[in-house]
Amino acid sequence: MPSQKILEQKQALVAELAEKLKNASAGVLVKYEGITVEDDTKLRAALRAAGVEYSVVKNSLTGRACEAAGLGEMTQYLTGMTAIATCENDAVAPAKIMKEYQEKVESFEIRAGFVDGAVLDKAGVEELASIPSKEILVAKVLGSLTSSLYAFARVLQAKIDKDGGEAAPAPAEA
């Protein structure tokens, strides 16, 4: 039977992890077995740079935290050596980085994830990782908007050129 002090420490750890899971916009659960120290160091550095928190916690404690956070479906993926990466402000970053390392390290494997409280399986996390970054999506939208405006300006200029190069007089105010 564990001592009261150890039990309180574990309860505090579960509460802290549950709070992280509740506040996170996304997270990824991975099997990190067989990763070298060098690869793990690079992975952690990449995650830190992207604002992603990465932690290795016992499966039983992670399972309790998932239950407390409303992500009970994730407990089925908690077998073997697992780690969890969460991010509060970028839903795609954990999935992108973990997918990149899954491709580099043979024994490293994505198991599941979540986005805004919805649990995803491995295929869902990999699909999430294929979404372009926010900056690229914003650039595409702005490109679409500006191309429409440029086309409209060319049509107006063609109309002005056709009418003899003079713009129509502005309507008089009443």
C-alpha cells in the first residue's frame, strides 16, 4: 500500500496532466520505445520550439488524467511505453512533428490523438499532420482575394481603355 505522501503526489500529477489536456487544443499519444537519446533530444527541441509540451507519464496516471479531462477513449491506446505531446495554441504542430519523427525512427509510432476534445485514431492524426500550416493557409486565402481584385481592376481598366481612355465623371451630389 503506497504511503499517503506518494498517493498525494500521484493525485497532484494526475490533476496537473488532466488540466493540461483540458486546456490543450490538440495532443498526440505516441509509442516512444526504441528511440535513441540523440533522436529524443532532437524531438524534444523541435517540440519546444513549436510550443508543444512533451511528457512521459505512467500509463495508469495518464489514463486517469484522460478520464478526468473527458478523453476516456484514449485509454485504449495506453499500452507499452507511451508519451504525450500537447499544445494549447496550435492544433497541428504536435501531429506534424510526431509524424515527421515517425518517418525518421522506425520504432517510434503514433497511436492516437485529440483535437478540441475529439479523440482521433492514428489515421486521423496523420491526416491532421498533412494540413498546411496556418501561415500557408492565410497566404492562400489572401492570394485568392487579391487575384480576384486584380482581375476586377483589369476589367475596369479594359472598359476605360475601350471608352476612349477617360473615366466616367463622378455623379454629382444632391
